[in-house]
Amino acid sequence: METCAIITGEPNELLAPIHDRMPVVLPREAWAAWLGEEPATADELQALLTPYPAERMRAYPVTTRVNSVKNDDPALLNEVPVASGGAR
């Protein structure tokens, strides 16, 4: 059986005003160690659990439709004007 888990950690400077945690995003060069394809100690793996660089991300408002699992379409990623409070 294949499974997955989302590991959360401290937010970076971009996301801190939005939430007190964020998913850990591993850079491609860390994948092999994390997945056990290359040797790594527990301390080396723990060191990978750091906030993703804020300068490599962008935050923008999206529709409040993202709050329901009933909605699953590409329009959920569209930026909406801040003044509108989110399109419905």
C-alpha cells in the first residue's frame, strides 16, 4: 500500500501573517535522502524540515470556494480582487 503524509512546520515570512504553520516543501536535491534512496541520518533528515524560502513563493487572494471539498476545478487557483472578499 502506498501512503503519504503532509508534514507541517513553522511558516516562512510570507505565510506567517496568514497561518501559524505551513507544509514542509523539500527541494528536489533532498528528495533522494528523504525517500531513503540515499543514506541519511535522523539528524540530517530533521535538518531538512525548514520553512521553504519566502522569496521562491507568491501569496495572493483566492475565492472562498477553496473552503469546500465539493469544489475541485482549476478556477480555484485564480487570483481574486482583495476588495471583493473572494468570489463565490
